[in-house]
Amino acid sequence: MEVQTESKLTFDQFKKQIIEDYKIAVLSRETSLLGRREVLTGKAKFGIFGDGKELPQIAMARVFKNGDFRSGYYRDQTFMLAIGQLTLSAFFAQLYANTDLEKEPASGGRQMTSHFATRSLNDDGSWKNLTEQKNSSSDISPTSGQMPRLLGLAQASKYYREITNADTENNFSIEGNEIAFGTIGDASTSEGPFWETINAGGVLQVPMIVSIWDDGYGISVPAKYQRTKTNLSELLSGFQRNEDERGYEIITCKAWDYAGLIDAYQRAEKLAREEHIPCIIHVRECTQPQGHSTSGSHERYKSEERLDWEKEFDGIAKFKEWILNFDAADEKLATEETLNKIEEEAKKEVKTAQKQAWEDYLNPLLNLKNHAVELLEKVASESPNKSFIETEINSLKSKQTPFKKDVYSVVRKVFRMTRGENSNAKKELIQWFEARMKIENDVYSSHLHSESQWNALNVEKVDPIYAEEPLLEDGRVVVRDNFDKIFEQNTNVLIFGEDAGNIGDVNQGLEGLQEKYGETKVSDTGIREATILGQGIGMAMRGLRPIAEIQYLDYVLYGLQLMSDDLATVLYRTKGGQKAPLIIRTRGHRLEGVWHAGSPMGGILNLVRGMYVLVPRDLTKAAGFYNTLLKCDEPAIVVESLNGYRLKEKMPQNIGEFNTPIGEVEITKTGSDVTLVTYGSTWRIVTEAAKELAQLGIDAEVIDIQSLLPFDVKHDIVKSLEKTNRLVVIDEDVPGGASAFMMQQILEEQNGYFHLDSKPITIAAKAHRTAYATDGDYFSKPSVDDIVEKVYELMLEAKPNDFPELF
């Protein structure tokens, strides 16, 4: 390192760099120490810190350039400080959950400490120029959950290098030279997403550098219980590239060896940035001076010998020793007095930042409390319940460090105490409270969905246009030709998944498109749903418009954790700072068998709030959804009807231009007796049942909801109930699944109960999986006969004279 560094820098420059690195390391360590004390004294809820990992993170920061991306975990504070994307005050602001984005820009107080993020978006939701800043994708807590996204962040560089006109705004890449840096603790490498990502990264040969901080433990569980071989490098050695096969460059170094770390990251950077060779840097002998987190002490599970070793091989202590022993032609880097002074100044700097962050957090709360007390005292002075109200006021006054909930809870209790009173003071308090609730709604609940001009609900509807005598084609041809037009018009759109490339997907919805547009835009993947989603999330975070294909709906369960914890929360957890408008394409509904037949819609829609869940009844509707989604900036899953690919549909003349509006239902048959609400392939069964009901004298209105999330934004279903006064929800999900959600939306959100003359009912599948074959479908899921009989029973109860019993 000395020779390499001195060939590029003068000694004074080299010396300055070393001293700066030492200062950052010490600042970070002092932040960890003080942060833990702040939690244990009750000022913060929880603390998890990066002490012991300072040196490798400084080495990583040395090679991290503008345009690069980090996908890491909650111990990377030193790295974030070193790249200038975290201030000490911002660190403590997050520790205290300060909701001011100016003070805590990573999440606005929505994420706990050490969950880092940079802001990729302007205030209006448009992209910043990501090539002009150092980027960190927003952290999540689930162990190894950051790894699949890393794959996509790296693949974006490969895509931009190969499709040179994909970055039309020049905001996302400079010739694909950006590296995606991933970090993970050694215990988390036991998780499946880690191995799936490592495997996929080696297949794709994308520019990513994976750093493993190895301190030998997963909380209290040592490495021997985590993996087959305690030495991760040995375990990973099968991924090492050689002259005959692709793979990784695997580099092993020690967390306390500053010179070795610098050399390791410089070697990895050159390979990844120039040649797009993925690298793994296994950083061994990390320490964890304060244990895992503020939840407990590591003295409970580490031996005295281990604790003594950790003190001796503490990275900062070793770094200090290296600096003091450095001697190049009688040139010294620093004296012990100089380093001691840096340490003393670091303590003061961290303490000053912490104190300011605490004041920034506390003062607005005190102002809120004082204002509330002032208003409450006015109410008390005009209320016959004055003594009771004053008791609550005094309780609030006594709180030296109040939470918002303390203030609002007292206010709401006073509302209950003064029920029936109508004083001017109470009116003033109500007005203040309602205004504050609007503010708090923005603070804690905004940005679940896009609040930009690219929100999907803003996309103007364009209907399909048909010739007088339209061609009838298989549904797969409609969606295929629509994808053809999409790829023709958009250089930044790509699609990938199992069997999506060479054979044009299992249902031929992409037939011939790989041959036409190339493997970069239309590609096959291995059977690895988590990293298919991860590819999509990462690439969407870098300005591309990926469509990730999950072959069947029940395979989505493999990636549901990522959809729920990462993709669905990106916009929310950054309070509008990052977005990932990934489109997930899959297929399902009305299938025949325990496997590939699940319709777990209730589970999906309850776990992916923040995404759209779209359930088109045919392939024209599905094509329209893709066209709509590419005009907006939000993630979605589109569930195509698997049994619709060979059904004939009219071919639109404006292929690629029409769109299906998101959140709007469609009345496909009008009626006056009962409203039947359904979606997907079940719509065809309900439509057939409606014909049979007509023969029995029942005029049913059939509504296809088209999307579960969002649901009927124009409240058209309740308008139908005003006419029919009866409601039946039909769904192939389990009882209490999506049908329960739809019923809640109609009865509670839309006040549909007000118009009902009969009990609303749901017709759902059995609680078990679908038995195999046609008869399995018939007995496991709602059939035409089931629907006809249950709707008839509803009418029989309402009008027994008009409808005699069937049996």
C-alpha cells in the first residue's frame, strides 16, 4: 500500500488522508458509545451501532464514487460518515426519531437508528441526477433482505453499458461504470436471500462488491451453528472465478489491518468498475465492542478470552498502533499526542452534535405541549369540569420530555370530559387539534403511494379502438403485441423471468421478442423468485422500468417478504425520498391442483400496502394495465388469467396506446335485483351464472373490480347498491380472504350497508387448497351452480312468494 500510495500522492497528502481516516473512525466510535448511553438513559427507544467495523468501512468509502450505490445494513454508519452522506447530528436525529426531514433526511423519523438512505428524488417526485451524488438505497431490518436489491442495483450498470441510449436524461449512469456495494453481517449469510443473490450475481456478472463483516457471532450464536464451515471464504470458494469459468473474485482481509483493507478494496474496485466482475470481500476478525444492540450485553455469551482478544484487536487501537509505528525514510505520520488530541476533539464534537440534535428534537415537543396547555387552560376556565381538566393539565405540565402522544392523549381525554359543552375555548381547541392531526398525518402516514404528478390515478383513460369487424386473436397475442410496442417505444423497459426469454414465456405472451430486442431487454432467469424481484427493485431505483416475471401466482410467496418489507415500503420509509416503480407480472386464477392453483390474494393484498394489486379479467385489460403503469411511478403486481391465453379477444387497433384505469370498476352487465362483485377469471363464471339467474327471473348486475388495491376509487359499487339493494361478493380466495376485504370496503368505506335490504354474502373457495383436475376446481372453488343457488337463496329469503325453493 505504501508504494502504491506514494506513487500517486505526496507524503503530505498521504499523511493528511491517513489522519482524516483516523478522525472519522474515532468520531464514529464515539457516536456509537454516546448513542448507546442515550438509549440506556431513556432518550431513545432502541440502538444498534457500527462499532468494530470502522476500518473496513473507511476503506470501502475510499473507492466509492459519485453514481455508485450502497445496499447495506444497520452497521454502516462509518461508511456513511466517510462518504459525506451522514452527519453526526443526523445520526442522533434518527436515534431520537426526529420527524423533521431537514434534520433526519433518511426517513423523517420513520426508521430506527442506523437505517440509512440518500434522497434520490426532488420534492416533486422527479429524479435527481444520481450520477452527481453518492447513493445509498434505503435500509431495511430483515436480515439479508438488502441482498436481492443489490443485484438489481448492479445489473442497472450492465444494462446502461449495453443499451447505450437507455438513459435519455443522463441522470442514472455514465457508461455503466457504477458499482453497487453490498454489506452484510456474517451471521446473516445463513439466510437464503444471500446465497440466491451470490449465485445470481455470478451468473449475471454484474459490478457488485459484497462486503461481509465477520465478527463470528449472530447476536449470541457463534459461527459454528451458523454454517457448515466457520470460514466463510472457504465456504464461498466454489464461486471463485478461474480461467475456465465465470465467478467472483474472492478477497479475504482482516478488520484491523488498515493497509490490507485499502489494498483489498482497490483491487475489487478495479475489477468491478472496469470489467464488471463481481467481488466478495470477506472481512474477518471484526469486533463488536458494545455487543449486538442495546437489547443486551455481549458479556453474557462471550468468554473472557474472547473479550480480551476483542480489546487487543480493536480496529481503532490497531490503526493507532500502525500510525505510530509507520516509518518511511524517517517520515512519521503522527505523534501519540496528536492522535490523543484527535480523540479528545472527537468526544467534544460528537457531544455537541448530540446535544444539538436533542434540542432540535425536544424544543418542538415542548412548544407543542405549551401551546396545548394554554388552550386546555382556557377550556378549563369555561368548563364545569374545571377541577378534573386541571388534573390532566398538571399531569401534562409535569412531563419534562413529552411525547406527542402525551399531548394529544390529554386533549382527547378533555374532549370526552367536556362532551356536550360548546364554549369558544373548546371550539378553539378543536380547531387546533384538527389542524394538528392533518400535520401528523403527513408526518407519519404520507407517501404510502406516490404524491407526484405521476400517480397512477392521474393517468388519463384511453379506451381500446376496434375496427368494425375486429380480428379475433388469442389473448396471448394481444399482450404479446402490446409488449412488442412497449419495447419498441421505450429503451429503458426490460422484462425478465423464468422462461421469459428464449421460448417467450410459458404461455407465449413474449413470443419472438427476445430474438427481436435481444437478451438484455428480454431475458431468462434461473428459478429464484427472490432475486428476480431484487433485480427489479434495484433497477427501478436507478431509473429503469423493469418488468419482473414470476411464473405463477403461488411462486410470489417466495418473494413476498421482499415485496412486503422492501418494495411496498420504499416510498413510505423514505417519506418520498426514493422510489422503485417495479412492475411484477404473474398469472393465476381458477387453476386445478394443490400447487400452482393457489389464489392467496387476501394474504398478498394485506402484506403489500404501498403497491397496486391488479387483477384483469382478460389479456386486453392486462395489456392496458402495463401501459398505464409505465406512465406512473409506483410498483404493482399484475395477475394475468392463466386460463385466458387461448381464449379469443378482439385485437385493438391502438395497441400499446390504450390503458386500463387503475382503481376503477367496470359494470359488465347491468341489472336491478342483486349486485355481483368479482374479479379475474371468476368473472367469466359469474357472467355465466348471471345468465342462468336471468332464466330464473333474477336480474343480476355484474361488476368486475379490476384492481384490489386501490379498490373502486369512484365508489361505483355503492351506486349499484342504491339500485339493487343486495350484495354478493364472489372470490376464489379462501373464506375471509380478499372477499372480506372487498366487503369491508363496500360496507364500511362506501357506506354500502345503508342501501341493503338483505344480508350481504360472500361466496368464496373452500378453506383448503384446490384439489386436482376439473372436478377439484368444481368442488373447491365457487362454481356456476354454487353462485346460482346462493343468489337464488338470497332472493328466496327476500321474496318467498316469487321464488319457490329449489330443493
